[in-house]
Amino acid sequence: MVLGEQGFARRNSPPQLTRFNERGSSDSQEAFMKFYDCVTAPSPRRVRIFLAEKGLTVPTVQVDLRNGEQFTPAFRALNPDCTVPVLELDSGTAITDIIAICRYFEELHPDPSLMGRSAEERAVIESWLRRIEWDGIYAAQEAFRNATPGLKGRALPGPVSLEQIPALAERGRLRVQHFFAWLDARLADNEFVCGPHFTIADISGMVAVDFSAWGRNSRRPSISTIYGGGTKTFRPGRAPKPDFSWRQSSGRCGLLAHLSQ
């Protein structure tokens, strides 16, 4: 893989992965783009899927969230919110928001369009995306983080310690069930969330459905009907295998197989 001026290239090899604690000092690093990731976390996974759909690779640094690497002074200097994903540009600027990172790549590589081409398309996609985030991803997060013993005192991501509230876990599970019903209904009459084209809203919808399993939700949408037609070459943004090879599905999107893993 040959890096371009912005530090990324069209996908022709697995992404270059580095551990955060192995990256060395900033003075010793080449000045090119880096994507700070955690292969087990749903938030950076949305960006990984977005990049895969664009056919792009970015040098990747793995952050060990389980062992609190996001709270180290080195990572806090990069992102005081202590969360991933982070996209560090050649200039040293750090972008710490999922949608902002995706917007950056959409502007530089508009094909295939995942965030809309016209003002109307962009507004429609954004509106559905925000609903999926609020009713799906945030609800699943509420259920998961308020019920998982290993997250005691970590009910919300970020630098502030907050105690779990069991009632919020139950509310989150109820919210997720309402989200499932809405998603089933929305996709019953539409090929994708926003109509005939696969977009960032669908990426977020898939991650929301998968993430919901972490919160002990007993029901998930009718998987056989969700994204059944799929997008042309969807490549799951799951954690890479130990050799960091990328799993690719042939033909149309296979969410059923994706969620059964």
C-alpha cells in the first residue's frame, strides 16, 4: 500500500495496525494520518465500515479500552474526552466525532456517495441517521453500560466516572425494542433506511442492531428482511482476524450472516 498525500490509499491490502503504546513519541512518527480504533468497540466500527465501503485504508492505531489506555496522559492529549474513534490528520488536528470523520472522507472521496449528493439527500440522510443514533445506538448503550458488571462506575464513556442506574438499563432495553419495531416497519417498504440507496444511516442501523445484543435484548429485528438486497460490496467492519485480514462478502450485503457470527 502506498500512502497518498493525505495518508490513505485505495484498499489493496489489509490496514496497517499499531498498538497505541507501541507508536513511539510524536517526534519519531512520520507526519501522516492515523485512525485510532478499538476493534471491539461499536463506535469506531461505524467508521471502519464507512472506509471499507469507500475502498479506503488508513494507518490504524489500536487503543486498549479494556485496560484503560484511553485514560493515559498520552491519549488524553490527543482526545480529552477519552473516547475512540479519533482521526489524526497530517497537520496534527484530531477529529473526535464519528460523523465528522465520515464527512471528512466523504468530502475527499464522494464516490460512492454515503452521505448524499444534493442538499435534500444530505438532509434526509442526516435526519434518519440522527434517529438511528438516538433511538438505537444510544438506547443500546444505555442498556449495556448500566447493566454490565465490568462497567461499574463507568455508566457513560468519557473521563467522568458515573455510577450505573439499573432502571436506565431496563429503559434502554425497552427503547431498543421500540427501535426494532420501527426499523422493521421502515425496511418493509424501503430497500434501505433512506430509500433506494445504501448510506451511512444503514451502516449505523447495522451497528445498532449488533450492539443491542450486548444489552441482553431478547428480540432483534427480522434479520432475514433487513438489508436483504444489501449494497453492492458490503464488507463487515468487524474486528480483523489475528492476521488482520478483512472479511469480505461477495455479491450483495449479507447482514444475516454478519449478525450470526
